[in-house]
Amino acid sequence: MNTICGFIDRLVQLAIQSNMISERDAIYARNRLLALMGEAEYEASPAVETDLYETLDELSALAAAKRLIDDSLFAKDIFTSTLMDVFLPAPSYVEEKFFKAYEQAPEAATNFFYNLSLHSNYVKMSRIAKNIQYKYASRYGAVDITINLSKPEKDPKEIALLKTAPPNKYPACLLCIENEGYAGTVKLPDRANHRTVALNLNNRNWRLQYSPYLYYNEHCILLSENHEPMKLTKDSFYNLLRFVEKFPHYFIGSNADLPIVGGSILSHEHYQGGAYKFPIHSSDTLWEFIIPKFPDVNCRILNWPLSTIQLSSENLEDVAECTDYIYKTWKAYSDPSADILSHTDGTPHNTITPIAEKRGKHYIMNVVLRNNRTTAEHPLGIFHPHEDVQHIKKENIGLIEVMGLAILPGRLREELETIKEYIVGKSSVVADYHKQWAQELKGSYTTDMNIDELVRDALGEKFVRVLEDAGVFKLNTTGIEQFKTFIHIL
């Protein structure tokens, strides 16, 4: 009993320290936590000095020991989110504070909302901290490498439950507004401590939230209030630009709207943004040009592995209309010499990944050209990671990776250690899909090399190859001439 009360007191103390509640709320919060822990009595206990994540872990373990919840990761996540919801105000009050802070500055509003998401453990920083992250100096500038360890593996009990659990109908998907306050199930994650902010942009209703598993600083999601499939139209470009008009300290971008090149969730219209400078944002210029229809828009081709046209103007409408002009032209464009066909048997293949930001008075749009055509030689996509790099990345190349941040599978943490042992001769065993790569690295290795740096750089170079595979116009003499042919049409 004393143990439970000690951790309850600590959780209340942490909530006060992070300004989620005041001292006036302490007794109320304590009693609500006692009820959730199945306790009717309270005894003052010696102070404990655990952090937020340790405190929640201890309370969920105690709840499992009391058989209040199942002793599984998903049940403990649901329980800890329910505990944290005790300290959170209703969504309407969160919005009220957000817009009051916005009157001071856009940064004040997002700082308030982001910190609330952190302190409530909606953004799971303890798990995000497990990710392996570093920068690799490539020929296009530094790119970001992340081995994603933040999403824990499912245990056997959870896997068994997933097989027998009925399909969920509510909420319809992970991005639906009905997730706000939703307890969670074995199939849908805990969202009791989830809050969103309603925004009206471009005469449409949206919700702003943060990603529970941040891939970069202040990783936010702007999602449609309606469960509608992803689609790119002229309105999409206005949506993005209106967002950076309102939040000029954030960038925002959209995944493409076709399979293979469209990221992981195409069932619900949404965009991703945040306060982070991606590698693409620092790209050099290959050449500049003007599109006659839009004389006030400065255009430049970026020195970036994915074929990117950057637009810049002080006029928001000009940038949106120019983006739409490029998009419509590209959708109908074919160049068989570059393996680019706009359609096959009526199926469209060309689309874009648009990324908006604001620099001073200028509205910026990076227009990344995409194509999702497949062939017998490249059944997963011509402009998709090719077979020789799929051992490190086989998934779709969506918005985040387009901008130069690799999100690589967690399995690589152990596999890279095995590869290092193989290279230095401590082991002869390596996974078949890594074998050729490991042999190449072993052939170039000498004992005076730092094995960790060798493998880190080799992994970075593999990711650069992934990006180059996704580029529709290659940055060689032939590819640049093909790119210029398309620019000439514009």
C-alpha cells in the first residue's frame, strides 16, 4: 500500500512540476489515481525520486500484480495513458490555451501544446531515446540515419490476441479524430492522453496533433476531420502554404497520393510538419529558371537525389498555382528513355511529394517528382529501392525519407553487430540478405580502420543509394538532360 501511495505522490508531484496541474489540484488527482489503482485508503509514504517513465512503469507493474490489468505491454500502455489523463484538461480547454498563447506568437502556441504532449507521456520520449541516430556526410550534404527502436516488439501473448481479436470499426484508422481520448485495444494504441487542436485552413476543418513516436523535432501531424483517402489537388498546395503562413516556424509536407511512393497511410488525408531542418532544406542549386506563366516565382533545381524543383515567391497564391501547374504537367508527362510513363492501361503513375516552408517573406515549395511504375525487373517499383539495397530498406520511400531522414528497421541494430564480427574475422555467419554487402566491406577493411565508422558510413551510403533509386531523373549527364527536357515543357 505504501509503495503504491509513494508512486502516486511522485506522479502528482511530477505533474505539478511540469505545470500540468497546480497544488490546488493535488488531492483530487491523488484520489483519482487511487481509484484507478483499486485503493480506497491513502497513507503518506517516503518520497521516491523516479522520473515520469519509471513512475509509470512501476504503477503499471503494481496494477498488473494486483490483477487490475493484464501483464502485457499493450495493457500497461493503456493503463498508463489512463493515469496521465487524470492530469489533462478537456480538449476545449487545451484549444483555448493554445489560441491564447498564439496571440503572443505562433511559437508560444506550439510550445505549449508540444510540452503538454511530452509531459502527458503521449509523446513516448523514453522509447524514442532508444533510437540509434547519426549523420552521414554524403555527396548531397549530410543525411540523417535513424535505426528505429522506439516501437517495441509485440510479445507472444499480444500476437495471439491479435489473431483472435475482431476487426475494429471505431476509430476507423489511427488518424481519425475519434482517437482523441480513446482508451485503446490490442489492435489500436492507447489514446486516453491524446489531445488535438482544431484548425480551419483554406476553408476546411483540420486537427493538429503531435506524433507519439517523434521521428524529428516537434514532429506534428495535420489531419482531416473526415476519414477520406489521401489525394493531391490544387487545394492540397494551398493547405500546406496556409499552414506555414499561420505557423512560419514549422515546415509541412504531404506524402504522394499513389501506392509505392505514397508513404504508409493513404486511407486518411494528412500532412506532416515540425520544427526541423531536413537535409533537403540545405541542398545546393544545380540551376535556376523562370516559368513564363509565373514570372514572379523563382525556380531552382536542387542538387538532391530525388528530382526536386524548388519554388519561391513572396506571393502565396503564385507558389500554389505554380505548384499545381507543375503537378498537372508532370501527371501527363512521359519519357520512355527515362522509364517514365504517365499511365499504363489507364493507371496513373506520376505524382509529387510537396513540401512547404516559409523563409522570411518568401513562401517555399519543394516539388519532388515521383513515379510508381513497376516492371518485371523491378516488381516493387522502378523508382523504389532496388533489390541490392532492400536488405536495409524495402519499405516505401515517403515524405520523411524524401527529405533525407532514413527510418531503418530495428533489426539492423543486432544485424550490424553481426556484420562487424564477420568483417573482422570473429564470425563466419551473417544473414544471407547481407552476405554480399558484408563480403564487400570485408574486402575493403584493414586493421587500422575504425570498424564502427566503416559500417556506419556504409549504411549511410546505402541510404543515399535508396534515395537515388527513388529519383526519376538521375543526376548524371543523361538524367540531367532528361530533366531539362521536362523543364523546357514547363
